[in-house]
Amino acid sequence: MSDEPRAPKPPKAVALHWDGQQAPRITASGTGATAEQIRQIAEAHGVPLQQDPVLVEALAQIPVGDEIPRALYVAVAEVLTFVFMLEGIDPRQPTYLPAERPEGKA
């Protein structure tokens, strides 16, 4: 076993888009500076971020523009559930408008 410190892995990021009809698609993917740009753009537009290195590794193998494969549906559904919860979105509503929030909650 080596005592040498390992260089940190460059950050990775993957962006998804889901139209509510078809499977989500990969809209951006990158490593290093590109990953940082993806994150900055998402933050600038108020897009919630979730960190899941294992899922990012799997999604990063999919070409930009392609739908996610069935094998990743459950994992990506968990991410979408996280986003819907954060944003107060009820995906059962055809307009995907934020659900009403209790009084006193922003």
C-alpha cells in the first residue's frame, strides 16, 4: 500500500432534461472546467443540484442528447423526486406548477 497522497479526481457533472413524457435526456456532461461551468450555469438559473458520484459516473457514459437507459430509471427518478420536493412541484399536475406551500413557508 502506497503512502503517497492521490491527486483528487477532477469534478464531473451531468445535466438532465425531462419533458414529462419521454425518458430524461442528457443535456450536458463534462469533467474539470466543463463540470464547473455546468454547475455554475445550473446555480445561476436556480436549478437544484444533487451530488451522487456513482450516478454521475453512469450518466457520464451516455452521449449528450441521448435518453437515459432503463437501467438508470429508478436512480434518476430518485433525483427527480428530490428536485420536485425542493421546488414544491407535483408531477401529477399537467402544468408542473409548484404545489401550494403552507403559510409562513417561502
